[in-house]
Amino acid sequence: MYLRQIFRNRGSTVYFLLCLKLETLAEPSLKHTQKYIVSRNDCIEVFIIHNTMLEIFIFSIALCIIVLITKRILLRSKLQSLKNKHVVITGGSSGIGKCVAIEAAASGANVTLIARDVKKLESAVSEVKKHCLNHEDQKVQYISLDVSENYDEIEKVLHGAEDEIGPISMLVNCAGMAICGRLEDTSVNDIKYLLNLNFLGTLFPIKAVISRMKGRGEGRIVIVASQAAMLGIYGYTVYSSTKFALRGLAESLHMEVKPYNISVTLSLPPDTDTPGFANEEKSKPMETRLISQSAGIVSPEVVAKQIMKDALTGNFYSTVGSEGFMLTTLCAGMAPVSSVLELITQVSLMGIMRLVSVHYLMSFHRIIRKCMKTRNQTKKSE
């Protein structure tokens, strides 16, 4: 009777099954039932906790599914039109930048591509023009420019582009690259180059257009960073530092420009199948390559489509895949909130995601130790 009373108080299926088992075990000696229960009390509580955690996990997954479905429905109605708007893309001659340009042209926008290599730019412009919604009215042009060096020149060129095609409605910053390697193996010149290109190459173009956007009371800024902006990875010491800087830029800028009806979107793509990624692979330490493989690789077209959707919806984060979702949930902190649904998701899943992230970190450290052991054995054999 005592066990059945416990069941009624707890109201748990797991507890009920456990109580039946205990009562069966206690039947041969009912006079020891109370003693048995006391000795098993800790075991019972563990089962209750386990059941509660399971229920929380199932609830979190269900909530996540509901949020994703709701976001898809709301996304269709919230997307803003780019028709006849002016979209400027830095790093637009290849990779994610070129794919974003194609998406913009397909949406009816006038497009300006910015990069350094004229031949690649000419090829990219020809390809982008094929996807224009209205070939007669839309304009697609390129500008050969280094966005990481002379700010005055950058400002002059971007203002000239506005005078020629129209006010810049959206600026997509894709210029950047990765040089992998341990800190002690990275040259000072490479460190300066990455800092200039990845950080200043985004900061300068934004600075050049932001005043005019504020004056018009509208605009969209997209900063293409990386998942390395949310966590440090072996071999990405310098690269990850520059991407963390972009994350800080995005959060601070969002607070500055929100009153002027200007949105900021921070894109956090995983490894993407681009010419830049192919070059990056050449300098990757074994540890970095093995860690990166756990996330897989995506196409630039997929990343570009997601960037455009999130930017036109006004979302702060733009991610692809489960890893990106997990990282933005874990690292939300004081980041801008795009919707109530997003906030509920972050609050509900942050604890469980932390457990998952620790599992990832432990696996990364195992990879590093294994590579270190292999390297030491190789040295000894030599």
C-alpha cells in the first residue's frame, strides 16, 4: 500500500513500473518493505530525474520542430522585395559572393560586384546577367577594388556606384579568406593580411555606405563570417580571431542602426565548396582537417539562398545545418533577438545544447591528442 501511495503522489509512468517491481520483490518479506524502500530511495529518485530529463528533451525537440515550421510559414509573408533595388556584393567574383549576386539578380535587383581580379569579375557578371528577372531593365556591373586598403578610395567608388545605378539598398560583405596553421607557424605578414582583408575589408565598405542608409531611413547590411566566429578551432587561431571581430562588429552595428530601420545579418556558413576553401585545404594541419570533417561541406548556392532569405526577413543570424543552429543557440548571450519564437527556442534548448557541445569538444580534444601521439611516434621512428 505504501508503494501504491507513492505512485499516486508522483504520477509518473516510470515511477509506477518501478513501484510494481519493488512491491513484487518485497512480497516474500512484507515486514521488510519499509526498510527496502528506504534503501532504494536514491535509486527511485534517479529514475524520476531520468524520466523528467527525457520529458524535457522530447518537449524541446517538439518545440524546435514547431518553431521551424512556424518560421517557414512566417518567412513567406515577411520577405521584402529586391525588385529595382541596388545590391552591392564584395568578394562577388566567385564562391558565396557570386551566388548571392545570382540570387539578387533573380529577384529583380540591380547588382554591383566588387573584387580585385578583373577577369573573374567579367566572367561573374556574364553569369549573373543570365539570371536576371528582367534583362532589359536590370543592370549588372563590376568594380575592381581592394576593399581592405584605401578607405577614401572605397568611399569614392561606392558613392559613384550609387550615383550611377541608385542608392545601395543592400550591402553584402563576402570578401575574405582563410590561412590555416598553428599560431607559431603563421607569419606576421599572413596575420596582417588576414586582419586587413577579413575585418577591415568588411568594416570599410560598411562605413562608406552607412551614413547614406541612415539618411534614407532604410537599408540592409550582411556580414558573411563563419562558424569560426562562434568557437575557436585548432589551426584557425588567426582566422577565427578575425571572424570573432566580425561578430562583435555585427552586434554593435545592429544596436547603432536599428533606430534607422536598417537591418544587420550575420551569416555563419560551415565549410563551403568554394575556390577559397580549396586553397584553404592546402595549409590545414591534420587536426584541423579531421575536426572540420565532422561538420561536412555545403554548396555556396545553399548558403547564398539562406543569406538572402534571412537578410530580407531581417534575421540577425543566418545559418545552414544543425551545427549552425546549435552554435547560435549556445552563443546567443547578448546577441539581438529576431523574434519571440527564436528567444523561446534559445531559452528552451540552451542547456541541452551545452551537453551536446561538450561531447563535440571532447571528441575534438581526442583528435588532437591522437594526432600528437602519431606525430611523436613518427619523430621517434625517424
